[in-house]
Amino acid sequence: MTNITNHTASYKDPSGFVFVEAGVVKRQINPIYFKQYQALKESGFFKQLFDNQLLVKHDEVFSSSEKIVLQPEHISFITYPYEWSFNQYKAAALLTLKLQKFAIEHGFTLKDASAFNVTFNKGKAVFIDTLSFDFYIENSPWRAYKQFITHFLGPLVLAHYHGSQSLKLISNFMDGIPLKMLASMLPFKTKLNPFLYSNIHLLAKFEDKHNQDYKGETKASTLSKKAQLNIVQSLYDYIKKLNLKESSEWGNYYNKINYCDSSFDFKSKIINQWVDNLNTKTLIDIGGNDGTFVRKIKASLQHALVCDIDNNAVDHNFKLINTNKDSYITPFVLDVLNPSASIGFNNLERFSFLKRIKDFAPDTTLALAVIHHMSLSGNVSFDMSARFFASFSKDFIIEFPKREDSWVQRLLNSKTDFKAYFDFYNEDNFENSYKKYFQIIEKQHITGTHRVLYLMKVK
Amino acid sequence: MYSLYFDPGLGAMIIQSIVAAVAAILLFSKNILYKVKAFFGLTKKDNDELFDDINVKESDIDNTSN
């Protein structure tokens, strides 16, 4: 076997590890986990989860007394918890609880409940850490309970009280939001709620009290199966009902964007034509709102990534994907001015957006009505944005709102005294900068607007 | 269970019996409330399209290889 590299994030669990062999992701199981694996396989446990699309599918490709190798279904783009919208985060939390209930009822348990064990594939939350299941020992508490609170309940409750931005905290606290901090950030009224008091405030107190105890008395505590199921069920009920206070904006989302119908249709007609001619199979729409433009594309796409800085837009997209069964779309939250960084040990556990998008290498990138935000709100020069867009796909479709555009005017006026600094923002400078990295193939004015669409090819 | 590769937290293990007791009371009272509401015809249908209930749908055929 040649060209094998261990996955840099897969080192914590002695049961096995993920590695990449000739570009294919595989999972090795060590003898320490053979018993569990055989039981999970032979009882039909894995199959039930595969059938319900709750666990990533795998094939056993090798088996000896030293190791078993699984080849999981390929997921072409992994999104991380700090890139999920509120309802995606909820879906991941509910999936974890669903799996724990199912596991307990079948003699197993989840030995960890990290949010990083879940990602989104074909429009749905899916569990990707196949080796997280262990045997349930009668009357033992849930080992991963604290992890569930700090990875899932904590961030979701924070988002409920302080807005969706709170979900980003986990990029800094990869091991979950510290309990003391979590408890201190919640409003006083949460102490009067028996559910939140027991699951967060009291837990934080208990953890604080016992954190000096090194006697390893963990095993001494007991909890009946019924009691554990009650915890899991009450967590599920609470999280399922949890909402975002800012969610009321959804209803009239697209009405707020002032497109007149005919220019909107014209724009989508040109994009459709171009995408069709390019024979695009995979694409990323940067600043793609709720996926409206991607859905207008008639050519059949294999996989479309749609990212936006706005949690509500991504959430709306996620809802649409579920109702329309648009399983080819993967939505996620991304601030193009600060894309997700590489984090974790050696900065190699969770990969940066740039690393992942370069590996994914979409055929086409769409950047519709996003350049003026980058240039005028973010002060990113044309040269910088061109270099960024030229780094991951060959074909590029960009919409350039001219100075006369009402949005551009609004952004420029907000600069007051510094308005002159933004004199560079015009069509000529834009084209000159982008020509350094791209060849402009086609240019179309969108009738009835002050916007221009460009089709470009990386040089 | 030998894969003790992360600290589950002693406090978190001990507290679970209290959390479970609270959960049991909440679930019980919710159930009673539901029954009372149902008696007076006040129950609303669960119209959450995005999230279903906690149970995994099990296929009837037992796929064990035993």
C-alpha cells in the first residue's frame, strides 16, 4: 500500500483512525474495537442507521486479525459546526440525540457527542464518526452528556438569547463552550427554568465543585436506562422547540432585495446560458443568499455549494432544501472577508475554507452582487478579490454593480469624508485588475439596472 | 468501555440523576397537560416540517446475519 497519510484530525480515539489512501478516505479499526464493530455490524444496527440516512455508509474493504478497514461514502465538501445556520445546528443536535436513544435501546451508547461528528450531506445532517458507538453498560450514566451540553445545547441556547453569531464560538472552543462561561453568559431568567437550570447552571456548579477530584470516582455514579432515556428525550423536546428571535425576517426575505422582475429574469437567463455552455457540474455561489439563483439554473448540477454571511438566508436555504428535496445543494454560513481558518492541533484538525474549496475545485464560481460589499464595506482592493476568486475554479461569473447602482451609492455615502478614497470603484479599474488573473470571455449589461455580468476564465 | 480518551467530567456524571429527575417531572407534566388539552380539544397538530420525532424508523425485516 502506497501513498497513505493519516488524517490529521483523527488521533484522539484509540479505536481506530481515518487515513487517506490514494485520495480515498478510509477508516482503520484497531483490534481494541473489533468486538464493538462486529456487534454493531451483525445486529443490523449499522444497516438500520444507513437505511435511515443517519450514519455515513461504509463498505468493509479489508479484514485481518490486526485491522479492519472501512471505506465510507465520499462526502465531497465537509462543513463544520461554526459554518452552520441555526436550524442546521439544531438538526445536528437532534441527530445526535436520536442516535443516542436508538443506541441505548439496542444495547449501545455514544461514547462521545462532539459537534464535529456531524456534517451535512445530500441536504441532511449525517453522523460521520462510525467508531463513536460503544457497548451500553447497564445503569451507567451517559459519558458524553457534558460534551453534548458544551457542543450542542450550550451554543444553541446562547444563539437563542444572543443571536446566531454565538454559533461561531465553537471555532475558538473546539472542545465545547466552557461550562462556567456558558452559564455566566445566560440571562438570569434561565435559572428559573428547571430544564436550563439543571442542564446548564447546576451542571456548571457540579463540574466546578468536582474538578479537583482526581480519584476517578466517575464509575461510582449510576443512572438507570429509563432515567437516561428521560434526559435524552427532554433534551430532544427542548432543542426541537428552540428558535431564533431574529427568525421573523424570513417571510419576506427576497422582497427586501430590490430587483425588478424583468431584470431578475434577464440575469438568470444569461447565467443559465453561460452555465449551460460551460457544462458546469459543480459550483460554488459565494454570497448566494438562500440559493435562489442556483435553483434557477436549469442544467443538472452534481453539487452546488451556496454560502452567505447571513444566517437567516442560509437557514431559509436549508428549509427549502428539505421541502424541495434539493439534495445537491450544500448551504453554509461564510464571511468572505474572514473565511474559516485552519484550526486545532498543528492547525491541521479542521481545514480552512480555502483548503477545502481548492480540494473541491468547483467547475464554476458565482459571485453575484457581492463585489461591492467586498470592495466598499471590506475595503478589499479589486486586485485582492481577483486573486481570491482566481484560486479555486476555472470559470468565474461575477456581477459588478456600477457606481450608479443604488446599493453602491448607499455604501459610498456611508463613507462620508472618505468617499474620495473609493473613487477607484469603477468598471475600468475593475476590469483592469481582473484581467491580470482572468480572461474576460463575455460581458452583459443587465437591462433596467446599473449592473454588469461578466463571464471570465482563469489565465 | 476502555476508550476513556476524554474526561467525561465527574460532576457531569453525578449530576445526571438530578437532571433525569427534573426531566422525568417535565415529561410527566407535559404529558398530563397534553391529555388535559386533548380532552378539551385544544391540541395543535405538530406542524414542524423540518424536524421529526426522536424515534428511528425501524424496518420490519430483521437484517441480522445470525
